[in-house]
Amino acid sequence: MFRFIHSSDLHLGKRFGNFSGDLPSRLREARHMVIGRLASQAREQGALTVLLAGDTFDTETPAPDVRRQALVEMAHHAPIRWVILPGNHDSLQATQLWTMLKADAPENVIVLDEPRPLELAADVVLLPAPCTTRRPGRDLTEWMDGEATPEGAVRIGLAHGAIRSFSEEGNASEIIAPDRARRAGLDYLALGDWHGAVEVDPRTRYSGTPEPDRFKHDRPGSALLVNIPGPSALPEVTSLEMAGFAWRTLDLHLLDSDDPVPALEALLPGPRQRRQTLARVVATGRSRLPLRTALAGAVTRAAPDFAFLELDETNLATECEGEDLDMIDRGGALREAANMLLAEAGDESRSAVDREIARAALARLYSYAQESHGQEGAS
């Protein structure tokens, strides 16, 4: 029996430049902290080996502190053994990176810079397929088919890249054969690249990233505990939740009579979870102009509780009646602007994008008018 942790796509050093304030720093630190969480799970589960199936680093030129601090943290968790495979983000084309990693690696870190068998334990052989470049242009796992191992040995493959239609970057030119495990007689094929956990077949899995970095997959970060009872036996796989941050897409479908504020509150996580949550509220359907404005205000008020909170109203149509426009103004320039925007929003000869821009502008005008009326009332 051989037991190990399968993980991938740590993307250490990722900059998160699309966020502001201290959030990018918090997200980068969470990725570093994954190393300790993986080690804790390995100890708890009785696994002495962690296989990292590529993209341990976010770029081929990670900053020295990112690289060196990662190795120090891994060394701290000896005797747990870390096996690092180059991925497409940190491929072997970055010769300086992998030369330094090999030179600085502590005894419990193994750097896989060649496609050759590695004995992980007695009668357990790892067959790695390190990424040679970001776009290798071929299936790097082919060599596993003809590679002999001792009779009765457990065969584990380790690779990074697309299989079937799974690819983080939408490029399927380097497709890994979907039946590679069967062709190569592998007891388990550990894959990286796809950031959500996926079972391709009983012997082939993507672990997913342990710390999500986008809203795309909308599931908790995870790693896999893999237990192989013996040669040819099906692996026993258990998902382990790992993430420090939750990335959530919250679908809010509205009818024009719905009050969106309580509907929003019902979707949002509890108060103590919010600091570690990045959430995107996707509003769809139809909403009256005052209610749409109330929704935007509710999101604005809740946002400071979250690591990140945004409202996507792209597919939320605005219903508007004359009395709604009266709340902007009953006459003058503001009312003329509101009438014009309402006409543009309902003009079927315009593109959907232009109509939505008009709706959004009308909602913003309504919001400004309400703020102005409130300030006048206070004075």
C-alpha cells in the first residue's frame, strides 16, 4: 500500500494585479501558506509524500524570496517529501530557475527535471513528464507507455497539461491521451493544469489548485489523498479541502416585483466568513429602477465586510415607469436626460450592449438623484 498527497497549481508569487489595496498581498501569502496546510494534511493522513503536478510557481522567473521561502517552508516539514514537477508556467525553459532549485533544494525536496523513473518507495515507481516549454507541442506522457518497471511495482504518472477539453488557457494543442493510464499500465496518473478537481477516469485525476485564484471553478480549493492498495488495484481517492480564501459566484435571479435586498442577504455568507471571501453577485432577470438602485446600494454597504465583493448587472434588465422617472425629476434637464436614456434602453434597433449601457446610466442617474434629494432633506 502506498499513500500520498496529489496537488498542483500552487502558483506561488502570483501578483493578483486586478485587485487593489492589501488584498493582492493577502492572496499571495495565502498561496505560500498552502505549503504548511498540505504538510499538515499529509501528517494527519499518514502520507509522507506530496506530489506537485506543475505550476508550483506562477512564472518562470519567480522573485528570489518566493523561491527561497518556499524551499525553507518545505524543509521545515521534513520528513515529508516534496516532489516538484515543472508545469507550463514554470517550465524547464527557465533553466536558471531549475538550476537554482536543484542547487538549493533541501534533502526532502526532489526536483523532476528529466522524464525518467524515480523510485518513491519499495516497488513504487514514479514516471514524471516535466513540461519542457510553455507550449511543448506534443504529448509529453507518451514515453510512459514503453518504460519498463520492476514486475509487481506500482506505477504512478505525474504530468501537467490538457486532457480532453480541460485546459486553463484554452489551448489543446498538447493533448495528453485520455487513456494514458491504461496505455502505460499506470495505477494512477496525477495531473495538474486544470484548477478545479476533475476525475477523468478512476485512475486519472486533476487535483485542482489548493488555493483558488479566480471565480471560474466556483468550488473550494482542494488536494487529493491517494491510497493505492497495490499493483493493478484501483486507487482510493479522498478530496481534502485546503483553501484559505473562498471564491464564490452568487447567482441572483430577479423578477420585476422581487425585493432584491433580502434576496441578496440570503445569498451572502455569514459575517465571520466574509473577510476570507471573494464574491461576485451575478444579477439576472428584470428589476424596477428603484429596486435595482437598492440592490447596488446593498452591495456597496456590504463590500467592506468582504475580501472582495462586486455586482455584475450585465444581464439584469431594468423596468421603468413614469413614476420612477418622477423620482429623478418632474421636468428640466434631468428629466429630459432620463427620458432619453429610457428611450434608448427600450430601442430594439440598438445593440444589446448599447441598451444595457443606457439602462445602467439611467440607474446611476436615479441613484444620484436620490442621494441629492436625501442631502437636501437633511439640510
